[in-house]
Amino acid sequence: MSIREFFPSRSDYSLVTKASARLDLTAGLSVAIVALPLALAFGVSSGVGAQAGLVSAIIAGILAAIFGGSHLQVSGPTGAMTVVLIPIYAQFGAHAVFAVGFVAGIILVVASFMGAAHSMRYIPLSVIEGFTLGIALLIGLQQIPLALGIKADSSSVVLSALHAIQASTVTLHRQSLAISLGTVAFIVVARKIHATMPAGIIAVALATIVTSALTLDVKTVGSIPRTLTWIGLPSLSDLPWASLVLPALSVAGLAAIEGLLCASVADSMVDVPAHNPHRELLGQGIANLVLPLFGGVPATAAIARTAVNVKAGATSRIAAITHSVILLVCVLGASRLVSHIPLASLAGVLIATAARMIDVRRLRDFVSHTTHHAVTLSLTALATLFLDLVEAVALGLIVATALSLLQSPREQRKHESEINEAEHVMHDAFHEDHLEP
């Protein structure tokens, strides 16, 4: 592969016309409406703050679109990435989050030029499904302390949720709980009434209005700078890298897996030129290299936001760039309004998002094809809940390989046929209904 193929060129926009550009602008607006509450929520959930989530959505959205290998992919903060960042922030602070993101960016850039994208193609869908299920559970559990109005007291998402539930029997913040439950209920009902309604941002707006009108005593997003602030290169010398090497690898691995998976899903949804996997890793790497310089949390491709982009009619990278520009305008002109958003409503948005990530009927149909799927998916999901995310994927791969080796050649052929059939069906439906609220 020529070195020129790794970088942007005029051919990236060769199919753009006036008509398609209008579609891209409309799609970018649709994605921005969906992305705004999620960017805020993921920033808050990571511990670094709402501003960091917005910065990530703006910068990663633009850079990954320009330098990445997919024409329709949308990048930004995601739930999976947030789960990795929580223990880093809890133990070492925001400075470590920025440093880990910067190092992960370096790893991704090096991996792209080394051709590492090829190896990602061999991850079984059962591992990806188990990983997605575990992430959904983690996102939901992560919101419990915020929804109950209780401060999280552990770097472990599971333990923090259990402690919050236990503490709520003594000090339950009813107003926060009501806002969270109200947000979830509104999103669920709104999605049933009209599937494409931007329920998340409407729910957050209503919660903000109610909170202000009734002067409820709940925590809000708080002051957000009205510009992108340069904070410079993170210092890498004064951090305990023995404890941060694995998190950096986790961030890089997660960005690679989600980026390539999302690009494949986008390709399957619409007739566009196929993505360049090596360039996709480069785009994610460049985005994560720049994000820490402005105080942004590590980011990766967002499958559901990409699906919104495609279904809204996007035809080129202009749509993802437009979504970031609109978010930037919100930072510059509407930061005062954003500061009044109750955190409990953002928790409700993420709870609804987590619930939509779990399609019980689809998972049941998937694992019923073969015991391989059931065992691999279940163990990967459990490992995602209780171990590091990269360790969870590695465990899933080991289990899938071991189960295959333990079979006789005849059983292997039979199960390979079943797996191919199941994965073909699942690929068509993968995340089709997982549009973020």
C-alpha cells in the first residue's frame, strides 16, 4: 500500500455534488442533535466533565472524518471508552486520562502503518456481541449513583452501583431519581410514537426547563467554557506508567475494534466506496493524539451515531464534519444554556441508550445456533463486566479458539456452517435498531 493512500486526497470528495452536499448538511444536523446530550453525558460519566465530552465530539468528529478510512463514520466519546476511563480518572486524575489518550493515539498511528488492521477482521461476531452486551450493562450500572443522587465511591462500576443502591435506603435523592426515571420514560414512549424523533435532546430540554422552573435542588452540568481551550501536551514523565500501559493499550485496542467494526457496518448499510481499514486506524490515532491537547477524552467511532448519519441520507465525510461544526456552535453560543442541564437527565439518556443496546430476542436467536456462540458470548460479557475490556476480548478469542480445537473435524465443519449462517444474519441486523435516543 502506497504511503499516499494513508492520507486525505481530492478523491475523498469526488462524488460530492450540490444535491449530495445538501443531504450531508441535513444529516450532520440530525447527528448533532443526537450527539449533543450523549457527548455531555459521556464526558460527565468519564469523570473529566461535560466540556471534555463536547471537545471530544467536536475534534474527533472532524479529524476522524478527514483522516479516517470511512466516508460515513461519525466519531466521538462512546460508552465503551468511558468505561475504560473511569478507573483511570478515579485513581490518577484527569491528567492521566489525557496522557493515556495521547499514548493510545501514538499506538494507533504506528499500528496503522504496520498493517494491524488486517488482524481485526478475525474477531468472531460472538466475541463482539458479548463485548457489546457487557458494555451495555456497564453503561447502565454506571448511571445508578448519578440517578440516585449519590456520589460514586469506587473505581469499579459494579461495586459503585451496589454501594449506591445500598446507600439509597438511607439517603435517597428523590428529585434526581424522578428526573432520571422521567427522562427514561419519555425516551421510551417517544421512540414508540416516532422512531426517528430526537427523543434524547427533547427529554434533556424538558428536564432542564422543569428543573429551572421548579428550582429543584439537583446537580447540573455547571459552567462550560465558551471556546476550545488549548492545554498543551500532557506530561508523560510524572505518571506511574507501570499501571497505565495496559489502560493505554485498552484505549487503543478499543478505538481500533470499534472503528473498524463501525466502518464495516456503515459499508453494509449503503452503497459507498468501501472503507480503508489502515487509514481508519490512522484517523482514530490522529484524533486521539490531538484530543488531549484541548482537554478532550479519548474517542472512537460510534456505531449508533453512524447509523443515524447513514439513515439521515449522508453521502460523504461532509456530514460528520458538519455535525462537529454544529456542536462547536453550541459551545460558542449556547454554553450558558448547557450549564443548566441536570446531570440526572443525562444519566437517564445513557440508561435508555444501554437498554436499547440489549436486544434479548436477537441475542437469543444468535446463541441458539450453536453452543459456541452461547459460551463465547456469555464469558466475554462477564469478562467485560469484571475485567479490563481488552482482556475481555482476548478471553473471548481464547475461548472461541479452544472450543473449536476441542471438536472433531466433522463437528468443526458443521459448526462452522452454523456460525457462518448465524453471523451472516447477525451482520445484516447488527446495531440496525441501536439508534441512540
